[in-house]
Amino acid sequence: MKSGFSHITVLLEEAVDALSIREGGCYLDGTFGRGGHSRLILGRLGAGGILLGFDKDPQAVAAGLALATEDARFVIVQRSFAELADEMKMRGLVGKVSGVLLDLGVSSPQLDDPERGFSFLNDGPLDMRMDPGRGLSAAEWLAQASCEEIAHVFKDYGEERFARRMAQAVVQRRQERPFERTADLAQVLAAANPAWEKGKNPATRAFQGLRIHINNELGDLEQGLDAALEVLEVGGRLAVISFHSLEDRIVKRFMRRQAKGEADKLPRDLPIRPAAFEPRLKLIGKPRYASESELKTNPRARSAIMRVAEKLR
């Protein structure tokens, strides 16, 4: 399946370098997308290595199936990376994974294709689901959610300061007719936003919040980080590329908590600290950002930040 929309992989060399690929290792690309990171990982794996790619998007899975026919070391799985522990248990690979890569956010083909409903720049059906076959579309959710629920999504996930005002505008307009198109929703949101930011569409934050909610992106991330730690072998690497503050905050707190240990959660008078509260991760280097040369060719990389950790036990 070819969508006709290209994707430039962010932090390509840096992310694969961070995994410290071993020729015979087992690696997971938790967000296959169009396979940029996966192809480079395969280029560094030996004949005995294996790479599993995960993605919810049927178009990404189609691209993965094509790669699997080219390279027997690669397997594509149509599941969220939040479920990778279950997949690895089924394959008998828990504790045997040498590296996990998570490249969060939305791929360029998803953003650029109006039919996917992610973007307010090009009119299309108001869908926003990474897997169109599962869950409610954005249009369906907006048709039945309360004003409070919509405001919560805009504010907490989109970090929109005029969330309540914009939610009220959505609820008022849907009484006349339901939202079905992205441009229609973007117009209502823009009209309800009293303070437009220079260089930013006034519907940007609300659309972001809606997309995050529809796809349970933050919940998947929290579950996926726990799952990655479970399946990694000792010495295995976890590399995560985030694109906005909510994602990065979750990743940073998770890695720091696991690197520090969780003794602070124990009662102060406990005489012996159990081994379970010893650090499980070691932070590797400082956060990495896209280089100036990468930003020139791919402006969407400007908000990318990568954090890397290694499993200790």
C-alpha cells in the first residue's frame, strides 16, 4: 500500500547509535511508521539478529509487510507499543531484548493526508485515529462528550489556555449540526480563541489535545515505558524521541525515577531496603536534539528531544 506521502525520519543516526546495536541482538522499533529507523537497524544487525516493528496504523503495517518480504530478520506487528510486553511474552522474548526505540508523535504521512483527519491545514474527515478500525473517531467523540470533558482534553492534553471557551463553542455549534470535517472544527475553534499566537494556527493546541485523547497517547506511553523495561535484557537500551512537553515530561520522570530507585516511597523506619527498590536504569548521556543541518531539511524535527537509558537489572 502506498499513501503517496513521504516521511523524513527524525534523529535517524543518533537514535540507532544510541541503541548500540549488537549484530546478534533482538530489537524493537515500537513506532515503525515508514521504517526509517528500522532499515538502519537492520543494516547494522548480523544474520542472527531480529527486529520487530510495532504500529497501529494499517498503512504503516502495509509498509512493514513489504519490508518483511525483503528481509527475513524483520517482523511487523499491528499493535500499540503499549502491548509489546504481551507480544514478547507470547514469543518467549521477555528479558531477551537488546534495545527498544520509541519515536513518538504523528508521522508525516498521517499529518499530510487530509483523509486521516489529523490536520486543520487541509480539510478532511474528522477522524484522527491512528488505527481507523478501533475506537471512536474525533467526530464521534465530539458528538457525545460533555463540555467539561472537551475542556479537559483541550486544556490538559493540548495545553490550551482558552480551553473552556473553545469547548463551549464546540458544544453550542454541534446543537445545530455535528462536526464531520477538520476545517469546520478548526474554524469554530479559531473563532473562539481570543488571543491568536503569531505564526501559530489558533486551533493548533486544541487539535493536539484531541488527537492525544482519541489515541490514548499518554496512557500508551506510560504503559509502553513499563513494558519496555520489562522486556529488556540487562545492558539493553531504551531510546525515546518525544515531540512535546507532555510526552517528554513522562519519559524524563520515568527514566529518572528508575535511575534513582524508589526508596523514597518506603517508610522511613524500614530497616532494610529491598533490592526491588534499587535503580533499574542508568541514564546515558544528555538529552539529544536535532542538529542545525537536520532542521534545515526537516523543520518538524525542531521540537524533537531524545532520552536514552540502559537497563541495570
